[in-house]
Amino acid sequence: MRPFLKRIALGISCGFVFASGWGLAQTGQQQTAASQAQRLVLLKSRGTEASLSILPVRLAGRPFDRVTEVVGLLLEQQGLKTIELGKAVFEPAPKVDLQDLATSVGEFIKGHPVTTDYVLYAEINASREAGLNEFRTVLADKAGAVVWTDSQTKEDKAFSELQPLEPLTICMLLVQRLSPQLGLNEETAKAAKPGKMTAIMEERSGLPPAGELALLPERQKAMKESAKKATLVVFPVRLGGAADAASAADLVKMINDAGLLKAAPARESPLLKAPQADPNEMKVLWDLAREFREYVKRNPVDADYVLYADYIFNPDHWQQGFVHFVVCDRKGEWVIVQLANSDHRDYQETKPASREGCGKLLFKRLEDSLR
């Protein structure tokens, strides 16, 4: 055969092999997609009865057990009955795309067997310039076969509209998108019952026993009925690591001007030591409430009620803060225990970025409790 004919024949042959290989690859991808779709249909059919392990959720590159627990709680509230928190930490390769991430998660599951039907891996990513900017989700069965993947970035409408943009709201969106894949819906959420995740979060929260909480409404009713004649001592506010008497004086003036109670500043200036740094804000509040209750019992005050407040604020970002306050009766028993942060409408309306702003929000909360 002449040389140029050999080259043409070789080219045709190579082209045929390439085309055949490409066709086989396409067929393989189609088969893989079809298998994944079948696994997803099976998962949806199981609904609330499917069992799920949640691998440690990564937040800004690090596994964070509190975020993992929040995802578990949100899924339990949607009706999923059996949820386990995985202990083995999956370490993704840097800058890997979603498809390769899913493959890696599947391989990880094969090497770290679980007792549940399915496994969830999720990561919330961030950059120094943009802050929290993405989440990615991989759902696989216990054999490591991928069932579903998802991702959202600031380019996506739902993610870009999150307010405030923080781990909790991102977890809520993540679960909102995941729930239909698990066969969860409004009906399953209505029928949901507290389970293991609720118990974990209650322990984390530091909430007192239900019996103690049940006593607060009656005490608040008594305070409301006696407010016009009742006396209130306001302790210096915990602010910036110090006891701030000026904030207490502001509160006293607002309360007296409105005629809510007969308020006066405390003679003592205790600085309570309950930590503020715990990521569970509810626990921060109730740790403070316990400490204040014990203080009042050890140091009785000649007043019907006593108030202690705790402020954190950022002058440049009003969303980054909170207002906590506790009211006890003269026996030291809790009457009002409240927190306000950027999740609450009145906080969003007030936008507290100063001690004065925090004080106005607290006063409004107290006024609403007594009117």
C-alpha cells in the first residue's frame, strides 16, 4: 500500500477507535447516571424510615461538631427518624470539583463502614475575601455509591438571598434542598417527634428542666399584675469585659419614664463570669441566668425584682451581637430570661450597634413583657 494510503487508513482506524471509545464512555456515563437516579428513587420511597449517618460537617475547612448537630436536628425536625453522627473525619483534597469530591466520599465510606442505610457529607466553604461563599453536599448509600450531590454559591439566588449569611442560615438552606431527596416534606415535618438530635441539642443548650421553665409564665403574670407598684433593681450591664453602670442608668431612666416599674440602680457591681464565647448562644444565656440566680440567692436585694443584662455589639456590623437579660424575683427565682439577636425581627428593626441601641432593645422587650 502506498505511504499516503497507509496514513489515511491509519487515520480512519484511529478515528474509529477514538469514536468507539468516546461512545463507550458516553454509554458508561449514562449508565452511571441511570443507576444514581434509581438509587435516589429508592431513597425517596423510604422516606422517614431511611437511616442516615452524618459525617462531620466542615466549616471553613475544619470539621465542626456543632454544625453537624444542627444539620442533624434540622433533618430530625423534618421527620427523619434515625440519625447518627459519624465520628470518622473525611478530609477532601484541595480544590477538587464536586464530581471528584463525591467519588472520594464514596471511597471513604467503603473504608469506614456505617450501620445506617445512607451517609451525608457536607462542607461550608469560605474565603478570606468573600467570607462564607459556598456549600457542597454529597449523599451516598452505605456501600459508597453516590445518590445525590448539590452545591450552592453566591452566584445562586437562594444562597445570595440568605439573611444573615451565617452557618445557621446556610444549614437551613442545605437541609431545605436535601429534604425532598430524602422524601421529607410538610407532612413528615408535622408528624416529626423529638429524637436523639433533640436530646443532644438540649444537652448542649444548657436549658433547664422543663419543670423549671413551666414556672416562668405564672411568675411573669404576677410581675405584670404588680408592675405599677413593684420595685426593680438594675445591675450594671456586662459590657466589654466590665460592669457598665452607665448602661444600667440608661435602663433605669427609660423604665421610670415609662412608668413600667419603680426602678433604681444597684449598689453592687458584680461582673458575672459565665462565658460568652460558646457557639451555642442559648447555652450562653442560660449559663448567665444560672449564675445570676445563684448570686441573688447569696446576696439578697431589698426589691421585688432584679435585672442583669449582657450586651455584645459591633459598631460596624449591627448583625454581629446580642442582647441577653435575666429578671429574678427577690427570692432569686427566674421570672424573665430572654435573648435577642439578628434572627429576631425587633433586633433587625433596632439594629443595635451601641450600648444605647442595646438598651433600647432591652427596654422594648421588657415593656412588651409587662404590657
